[in-house]
Amino acid sequence: MNLQQLKMEWFSNVRVDMLAGITVALALIPEAIAFSIIAGVDPMVELYASFCIAVTIAFVGGRPGMISAATGAMALLMITLVKEHGIEYLFAATVLTGILQLVLGACKIGRLMTFVPHTVVLGFVNALAILIFMAQLPHFIGASWVMYVMLAGTLAIYLFVAASHQSSPFSSRSNHRHDRHFHLGRS
């Protein structure tokens, strides 16, 4: 790779890259804190981990829309692990997860996702949102009325966006074009 190619790849659109970085940072901080509370881990641990992941993805490379931070699924799975075995096992589980992801990626297992119907993916994501909400309910006890107003506003925004989205279970315009019989060639 020559210097001109490096300049083109890294500095061709600095303004948009800076805006994307600021947006990710502003979304990453509250997400990391929320997931650390759900998992029962000190928020600083999650902030450091999310920062390391974001910097690694920035230099190693990624794809648009690629998850490069904490995820709700991992936070929910780690609740029991941290409570029963402590944070030391969380680090070991994280390293093992990374190794498994590398092996599955090298084996090109990701292409099997084409056999999963879009409605199943939507169901998984919606169930995950419900589980995250349920995991946060114990933290609502004894909170001030302001928190309940914020919660009601958040739920109202969620329901409005879900009702206006085409593939939402709340929408009458549900679009199932992604379900073409598991993509097995039958039409």
C-alpha cells in the first residue's frame, strides 16, 4: 500500500468520519452504563471494554452497521455468570466468545443466516428488548416520579416508532417479503 492509497482510505471523508465517531461515542456511553447495570458489573469496566472494542474496530476495520460495543444479549447472558462466579469469569467468557467468533467467521458460518426468516430475527430482537426491560424493573423500585415520567415518554416514543415501522408487530402494513420459505429456492 502506498502513501496516496493510505491517504485516500483514511482521510478522504474526515468530516463525516468525525461526525460518525461523535455519534457512536454519545450512543456508546449510556448503552455501556445500562448494560453494565444489567450484568451487575461496575460501569467503568464496561466503559473501558466498549472503548477498547471501538478503537480496535476503528483500526482493524469493520462494516457499516457492525455492532462494535456491548450488546444486550451478552449483558443478559452474563448476569448469572457474574453473580455466581465473579467478574474474573466475565473476562474469560469474553475472550472465549471472541475466539468462537473468529472460528465461526473463518468457517463462513454467517452465510447460514440466509436460512433464518426475517420474522424470526425480528422476534428475537423484540424478545431481547423485553428481557432487557424486565431486567431493569428491579431498579425502578423507590425511584422518583421524574423517572416514571421519563419511562412513560420512552415507551410512548417506542410505540410510535414501532407502529410506523413496516415490519413491526404493531403495524397493519406488516411486510413479510423476507420470509420466502427460508430462501430454499421455493417460491
